[in-house]
Amino acid sequence: MKLDKAPWLTLPAPDQDVLARMEKLLRGLHLHTVCESALCPNIGECFGRGTATFMILGDVCTRGCRFCAVRKGKPAPPDPEEPERVAEAARRLGLKHVVITSVTRDDLPDGGASHFVATIEAVRCRLPDATIEVLIPDFGGSLRALEQVIAAGPEVINHNLETVPRLYPLVRPRADYRRSLGILAWVKRQAPHITTKSGLMLGLGERPHEVEEVLVDLRRVGCDVVTLGQYLQPTERQLPVAEFIPPERFDEYRRQGEKMGFRAVVAGPLVRSSYRAEEYAIS
């Protein structure tokens, strides 16, 4: 049975002129954003503030995660000019904090790590004073690929756990909870100065004690920032919402996380991994 949408999830319609201006910039530079591809509910607000989360390595993912609206299939080869176009878009937008993510590319030997590096370097060249946050896939568990990204020196490395371990076979069938946790641990071990970040979607059937256990795991590996938001079914092809989490429970998770020692806990029904990232990620 499909649940009726909770009243606290109602948002005003986005300004169509604002959307059109950002879309014109992105289409002109042949760029993708996770804001559009993942049907993010905050797109109107973020585009209105002149921010976007750039999605590199195309817009076709090789994974079949059941919560995600990004297209699945066989992607095209990486575009060697894409990093420069991302940098140019960030320059035109005057971004002070640039957030870069990607589709998962299991078809590439390094999972796309070298493309992340090229994009970081291009942004650094155009915007030397900007901070950079990368939201990375698991690179198939390759530490060599991960170390390439660490060496490029982004200020923030984000890797989302997405859900609790019990739900991985349902929600992320080709991912591994321990592998994802290990990515965050390795980043902090190799580069303690880099801010590490992760995020969870709630409302997929997890239990409160499981969320608390994930928060404990994240602190154990030194994760600095965590985001918690409500899962919303993007289309009929993705998993249905099991529960709409009330704002009060998000507040309780935030208080628990702060007591555990996270630098920042960003929790709320409409919070997303990159939502207002510039406000929370840099100490």
C-alpha cells in the first residue's frame, strides 16, 4: 500500500525562470547534475541560490540501487573535456564550495577515480580559493583508486552508507556496508585533515536502534559530518516508502549524533547529502 505523503514534506513550486537559467547554463556546457538526475526535492531552492551538485562520468550508472532514479545501463566512455566544463560552470556560478559526485562506473579499471582527480585539478585551476567536496562511489573497493582521490586533496570526501546493514540486499544489492565504512576509515587514516562525511536515507524500513548503530560505526571510523534525510520514492520503478519519519525523530537523531561527537549532524525530512554542503562541511 502506498503511503500518503506527510504534510511536512510539502514544498512550494520552484521558480520556473530560476530553473530555466540554471538548465541553460548546464545544457550549454553539456553537464549533468545529481539534482536533476536523482529528482531531488530541493532543486528549486539550490538552483535558486545558484548552486548545484555536478555529476561527472555521464548520467548512466552501472549499479542497480533500488532507491535511485539515475539511469542504469551501459555508459559511454568518460569525456576527457568534462572536467574543464565543470570548472567553467563553477567559475560562472561563482561557487565558493564546489560539490562533485558521479555515477558508479564499475566498467572502468579505476572506477572513475582519475576522472575525479582531473575534475578536482581543473576546478582548482579556475577557482583556487574554492573548497571542493567529492561524493564518491566505492570504486569497487580499490584502495589504489581511493588513494588517487585522497592525493588530489579535496577538502571533503563524502561516501554515503545510504541505509542500515540489514537493508543492503534490498536497497543496495551490489554494495557492501563494511566496504563503504572502510572507505571512510581509510580516508581518515591516510589524510586526517580531510573532512569525512556520510549520509543515510530514512524511511526504508530501518529501525531506530539500527540507525543509532550506524551512527556509532561512523564515529568509530572518525567520520566528521553525517546527513540524515527522508527517502522519497522518485518514480514508480523505485522502492516504495515504508515510513515517513516525523521531524521530531530527526531531531532526536541529531541530538544523539551530537552527543557522539560528530562535528555536524544535519538531520531533517528534506535534508540531502549535498544540501547546503558549504555550511556544514568545513571546520
